[in-house]
Amino acid sequence: MGANERRSSDVAVRGVAVGPQARCAHYDSARDIVAIKFPCCGAFYACFRCHRARAGHAATPWPVARFDEQAVRCGACASTFSIRTYLDTEPQCPRCGAAFNPGCAHHRDRYFER
């Protein structure tokens, strides 16, 4: 595993200075604990900026038709759940209740089609 990855459970979260709960150099508040799998490469990244810095290719957003895929990971409990679940619930983990950053909604289009 490289210096720009953090493995928790069986999922490696990639990015820049990724911490144990998927916080990164770009987003490091107590609520920045979501990692998202990118459909272009199948890898989890801490944020879109981490993907831009490390992936070596352009990111593509998830198409609506694939919103049932398990592509969102909670850094607090390491559970993975569907995009639809992530988008349809309050900004918190549906499994453990850990609070997610509500500001992530401002970047929705970088991850998910509308």
C-alpha cells in the first residue's frame, strides 16, 4: 500500500494525506469521513480533489442508472452503502449515525449525475 492510501477494513481509500477515517489534505473537519468510489477506476478516494491529484485520469460522475451500487463508505464504521442511500438520507451514516459534512452537497455534481 502506498503512502497515499489508507486501508480500513478491506477497502483502500486513496488520496492526499488520507487519515484513518478518510479525511484528507483537502477536507479535514470532524465530519469529512466519507469516501466515494469513482466509476471511472473503481477506486475509493477521499474527495474529488484527491482523485484529480492521484488518479492520472479524468473523473466521471456516477450515472443515475447505477445509484444502487455500493459506492459510498463511512470512515467511522467502515460500512459501504449505495449512492441512493447516501443521497436520500440526512448527512449521516445510515449504519452508525456518524455525522457527515453537509457541505458535500455543494460538490454533488462532481460525483453523481442529476
